[in-house]
Amino acid sequence: MVNEVLVLGGGLAGGSAAARLAQANVPVHLLERETGPHDKICGEFLSIEAQADLREIGLDPARFGAVPIDRVRLVRGERMIEAALPFLALGISRKVLDEALLETAIAAGARVQRGVRVTGIGEGEAITDAGPHPAQTILLATGKLEIRGANRIAAADRGGHVGFKMHWRIPASQQAEVGSAIELVLFEGGYAGLQRVAGDVLNLCLLIRRSRLSKLGGRWEDVLDMLLREPFIARRLGDAQALFARPLTIANLPYGYVCDSDANLPSRVFRLGDQAALTAPLTGDGMAIALRSARLAAECLQAGMSAADYHKRLQATVKRQVERAMVLQGFAERPLAIGAGMGLLRLWPSLLGHMAAMTRLGHRTSP
């Protein structure tokens, strides 16, 4: 019998790991810093692999208003290329999905404690704003931000990107135009993804190089002005209503990072989700990696495997996918490569679907 597992973070990775362990009758205590449902910076693209992992724990995203996505549109200026995806994806709000995962975990018997902020970890304990919390086994699922005692990578190795996310309420005409597609708009110094995450809600999530952001003026208002000069985005947002007072923002993330076997951690700490691997947002597979890491961690714990064993298995599962995703992101940020690529894709639009398939996770295996 596994002793009580302490899960730090109630997002995709933490919530699904807690649900899996509780369903296997493993005692689980989850700490979440937010006191209630909340939005997170994320492309909110749920791949076919991610859907399978959710259904394994009894959670069907369709029950929560997920929007089918079966097409991809690549846009640069006035040029657009469209192709079918080789799988049926879903668009769903993280605010909705993360809460559903926590409810699933609670229903299975997990103890969830909200409003507790984790500030660090040490050997055999988590450090929180409510004091130290002893634990033999810790699942570190605190998302993109660093935790003292568990830094992923040296600051000098971090990428120079800034991410923004905003939800918009769009009119019926734009709902029909977006339809079941995810739209990737390339612009100087970055790219934006647009897709519906509810009937009338459009998620705009973008990544921009810090150098380009500085040239624009450094503010969200400057970024939005630039976006609205893109004809395609201007059409989408012209009559839309912003649903956040301010966009969600994040910066200085080590995209391309995949944890190694020692993972720079105390001995019984397992990295999950963005703490374990940060893939390029362009490919929309971050949610799948988070859910897969939760599945692997739960299986390894039940099999009596160590954290080092788990990190080796996770690396073998996601490393190739992350490397391919980073190659595509690098391609998308080079103007000459974009021009050549758009010309090639205009001749063979189906290559878009092949590119999407190339960055998917592989088949699942058990310990």
C-alpha cells in the first residue's frame, strides 16, 4: 500500500494524478493555491491522446461543452492554407476542465485543500504559506512557475518569449466562420492561436519574442494594436467583447525543457505537467503531456518505482515530441522559412495535417 501522496497543484497534471491515485485507493492530499475556479494561460487544445487519458478516469470533455476541432488554418497576412486534422481534437476552457478534474478527484476520495500557496520543497516536506507540510512522496504539479528547491533550468537558458491569453465573446457570424478549426496566425516575432472553447467564446493565445514586444512598446495595448492590423485577426475580433479585464501573461519560460532522471529534486519528488516538460505552444500538445505525466506517475507509484525511474519513463515518452515541436516553432519564427513553407503548403495543404500528427505523443505503455 502506497503511503499518502501529497500533490502540489490542482491543474491538469495534479488533478488527474490525484483522481487516478484516489480511484486506486491510494490516500491523496492535494494543495491548490487558488480558492476557486480560475482561468490559466493555455491554448486550451485537447488532442485525441489527452481525451483518451481523461476518459480513463471517467471524465468526458463533451459533457462540459467542449467544441470539436477537426481542421487547422495557417495564416500569414492575406494568405491562408486550410487542411483537415488527422484526429478530432477539442477546445475547452481550462477553468472548466481543471475544476471538473478536481471534482473527479474529490468524488474518488482525494482530500483537496484550497487557498494554500506552495513556496518551496525540501527533503520530505513541502513549504507553504501555512507552514511546512511533511510528506514521503510529493507530486510537483505547480505549473509553469518555479518553486524554490526545484528549479528546472538556469535562468541564462530561458527563452526570450512572452505569452498572452484573452477570451473573447464573438458574434454568431464569427462563430460560423471559425467553425471547427484551430487558426494559427503567423506575424513578425511570433504567432497567435485562435479557437472556440465554448459556443460563443474564442480563445486567443499568443507567443511573441520579447525583443519584438519591446519594439511595439511593451504593453498589451501595443500588442493588440499590432494584432488588429492583421486582417484575419481584425475580422475575428472586430465585433468581439473581451471577457477578461486584462490578459493573462507569462514570460521567461524554458521552452524545450524535458526533465532528466535526477530532475534536480529531492529523492521522492515526481515532476508533472509543465514542471516535467515544456513543449512549444505552437503544436498544442502541452495539455496531453500534462495528462500523460499524471498517468505515468500514478502507475509508477502503484508499481513501487522510484522518482528517478518515473522521470526516465517520462523523458522516453515526451522527449522526441518536444524536440519536433521546437523545430516547428523555430521554423515559424524565421521569415524566409515561413515564406518558403507557405509556398510548399499551398501546393500540398495535407502537409499541415502530417505536421500536426508528427508532434503527437506515442502509444501509451504501462510500467
